[in-house]
Amino acid sequence: MRRFLSFLLILIAIFGCEKKEGQSKGEKVYKVGALLPLTGNIGEYGERVRKGIELAKEEIKGLKLKIFYEDTQGVPRLGINGVKKLVEVDGVKYVIGAVSSSVTLAVEPITTKKKVLLFSPASSSPKLSEISPYFVRNWPSDDLEARAMALFAYKNLGVRNVVIFFVENDYGLGLKDTFKETLESLGGKVLGVERYPLNNVDFRTFISKYKDDFEKIDAFYVGGYHREMASFVKQLRELGYRGIVLTATNFSVPEAIKLAGKHAEGVYVSTPYIDFSKGKAKEFYEKFMKKYGYEPSQFEANGYDALMLIAEGIKKYGYENTLKVSEYIRSLKNYEGAGGIMSFTEEGNVIKPIAIKVVKNGKLELIKVFLPEDIRR
């Protein structure tokens, strides 16, 4: 009996320790924050990024991740409140966000001070270049997108005289500045510049200022978010303008074309290029379609890649070493992800091809792809 009891105690000790060890491993959770606009007028973009993040979370092996979401509504003040909660209350060392450049610029001092890695999947303001060693993004700077559109308009469409409309925030300002500078350097003229407030949907008063000069204006360029641009395009056409309309990447989301209706026909769009027909991008596309039932865009792909890259960095350098993880991501060249082939720079930027598309029969049709070496300064 004594031998039996001793044997039983040994078994209990062995299996008890194994269970305890298993529980300990299972309890190791790596926290990642996501600072996104999930409601409000630009909530569409945040939701798209979120879905990409969730798909990546399901596929990551070897790390148990918990994502903490905070809704910015695209407002800097709410972004600051959200990032403080993520860092000080939830204890995250990595934050995916923000979407709006103005929000990202507002929260960056907080994440840098706390040595938290801030990874933006959508902020494109040139002001973010070299802003912090704890910042990286996988959306190209406005410098690339707006420059590509200006080059295309001048060289391919014969555009010489342009009026620019832009949303009054850091995103719109970056697009306006680069487009204007590039067009003028080529020999084009900017006949007028109009800034409009975020979420504006009535452009008739702005547009009417130029109505008598429609024949002199080769093109209108508008840089903003999809609801604003859709309203602008619709009202511009209703007021009788029949010339060229140039827009920024947010017009590429299906909602923009739907809102503009028949007036979207012939509108040109510049946007980061992804070929969903091959490689990792194709794999992502097929998995995303299966899970969510609609075609992904750059936003979903960037959310997916952001979490994947953070996870890769954590596996290599550990959760606490955020600077090393940032340096690792910045060192990547010709990285193949859901968003296609990309290279990162020491400044925390990403270099990707830029596509020019046009709306035909209610759908975007690819016209031209600018390689990074063709458009970088």
C-alpha cells in the first residue's frame, strides 16, 4: 500500500507540474493596441483596418496576442485620450494607428516618451517622416501619391491649369503641397486653392467661384476623404464642369463611387498599388474574401501587415525591446506582404509603387503604375 501511495504521489507531482507549466505558457499574452476611427465619418477606414488586424491575429503562430481597441473617431483629442488608456491602463508596448495623420501626429509624442512603437497603417502626412525612432508606417507618404498624380496629369493628360481643393488637416495639406509643387515644377499653373473643413459635404459655394472660368480649367484636383470627394465630384458635375477630375486614394473605396453615382465616371484616382493576383497578396485576398465576403483594399492589407510585422519583430527581439523591433521593420527591403512588395526606410517610411486608376462603368480600371524610382525626389 505504501508503495502504491508513493507511486500515486509521484504521478500527481509529475502531471501537476506539467499542467502548471502549460498554464503558465498559456497565460503569456502579448498586448497590442489599435487606435482607429471605428465610428464617425471616417469610421469606414478604421473598420477596414480592424478586419485586417483580426485576420492576421488568427493566423499568427507562436504568440498569443490580445488586441485592445480604442475609437478615435478621427479626432486628435480622442486619439490622445485613447492612446493614454492603451499605454497607461492596458499596458501595451505596441500601437497600430492612427489612420488620420492629424491624430497620429497628436499621439506620437506620448508613444515616443513611453518608448511604445507606433505603427500607422494609413497616415500619409510628410510631417511624419523621421518623426521618431519609435514610429513606422506602411502607407506611403503623400509625397509619392500626390507627385505621381501631378506627373500623370501633366505628362499623360496634358493638364496645365488646375484648381486644388483639399481637406483642412495634415493629410489634405500634404497632398496639396506636393501636388502644387510638382505641377508647377513641370510648368503647370495652379489657378486657385481652396481648403474646406473636415466632413464638409456642400461645395457649391466654393465651386461657383470658378464657374465662369470652367473652360480655362483643365482639371480640378481634390484631396480628402471619400464622402467629401464624392460630394465634391457630384456637385462639380451638376454645376456643369466637363473637364478632368483628379482625386486621392480615398476615392478608391467602393462607397465613394456609389455616393458619386454616375458622376464618378471618368474620375482619376492615385493610390498605392497592390496586385491581388499573385504571391502573398493573392493569399491574403482569398483568405479575406472567405472570412468577410468582400474584396479587401489597401486599408485591410495594411492592418494585416502591421500586426504581422510587429509579431515578427517580437519573436526576434522580445516584447519589451520596442526600439529593436522598430529598427528591424525599418531594415526590411522587398518585403512581401498582403500589401504587395514594399521596402522600409531608416526614416520609418515605406516605399511602394503608386497606381493611377480611372472609374469606368462604375469600377476602377488600372491605367498606369509608377515605380518608386520614377517618383521619389
